[in-house]
Amino acid sequence: MPQTSPHTPDSSSERPRVGLFLVPVHRRDAPLADAAAWYGLDPQRLGWLIRHYTRDGDVVLDLDNHPTVASAARYLHRRPATITTDGDHTRVRFTDDRPARARRLAEDGVALLLAGLPRPGGDRLGVLATTEAMHQWHRLLRPGGFILTALPAAGPQPGRISRRSTVISAARTAGLRYHQHLPVLLVPLPAVEPRTDAATAASTRPALLDGRHVPIHMDVLAFTATSIDQEAADA
């Protein structure tokens, strides 16, 4: 899978690279969306992402406090953390129960922030709310840190901007660089797809679940924090 370096984003490219996450061979006969999956992403591929975007000892912040994220971070010798709120104050809480205010994380910083979108309590992605969230998350990152957003795939809706475009626009408005798009397959690709053959496309019924198309992929979007010097150089 083509990848840019996680620590030196490719600023010379006009478009971020796309890397396809295939279903692991050993899981092709097992369900991927089980209790251990993070937004449909199985532990093996989740661990790969954490290892790719961080180094030993880095802080991995999961907004949902998912046990699989914490387990993968510990296994990879990273420091799992989550966010708690106390009035107007945002605190980063490490799993060893050592609290630290967000503004005091300058010496450590958050190397990787994981967020599923839309956030719990929201039924859709709004530009203003997503931009505000991205601003808050950006402030938690160290220079060169990353945000990975899990975005369940959804079909286009007439008259609306796609959810992926909304998230990308919000992140850029918040001062983040769009680094990479990772489509993640949730089911194995068939050896033969009848709907791509003109002779069988019309007679092949799509796979439906409760009258809707069965989701076969999700999107992971990677954004990186940039320093003032980097932004000036790119201007």
C-alpha cells in the first residue's frame, strides 16, 4: 500500500496519496465488525495505523476511549489517553490515571488523535461544528502530530456536500494539512464481480441489508499539524 512518511508529510504533492486497506488474509472468513473493532476497523489494521503514525513513548489520544485502541497503544509502547471535560477545562487523562491539562502537554504533546465522525450525539456532519472540533483537536497536537478520523461511508445525498469533503474543508480551515486518504475494506473483495460485466450486470441484484446497500468500506482521513514555518513555506 503506497504511503507517505508519517513524520515528513509530502508537501510537494498537490493531492494526498491514497492507500487501500485490504482485508487481512487470516480474517477473510471471520467477521471484521466485531466488539473489538474500532468503527469497523479490526485490531490488526488499527495497530498498524498507530505504529505507522507514532513512535515509542508517543501519546495516542482516543476520543472514544475504546479498549482496543488502548490495548494496541500499550502493546506498541505508546501512552494511551482520552479526554475528560471539567466545566470549560479540557483535560487529557492517561490510562494510568495521571491527569494533565491540555495546555500543559507541550513537553509531550499528542502524537496521534483518533476520532470517529460524526461524534456521538450528532446525526450528521455540520461544517461549523466539525471545524470547531478540529480547532480544539489541533490545539492538542504537537507539531507534526496527526489526527485520524474514521468516517463510515455513505452514499451521496442530492444537494449536499459529501461528508468526506466536509471533514477535509473543516480540517483545512482549522489549520490542518490533509495528509492521506485510506479507504478500509470491511469485507473481502470478490474474485469476480458480476455487476462489472455488461452481460450479467442487469440480472445481478445488489446486496442489501434492510433495504439498504451493505457497506463494504469505510474511510480513514489523516490530517497533520503544521508549524508556522511550514505554512509560510507552502504559501
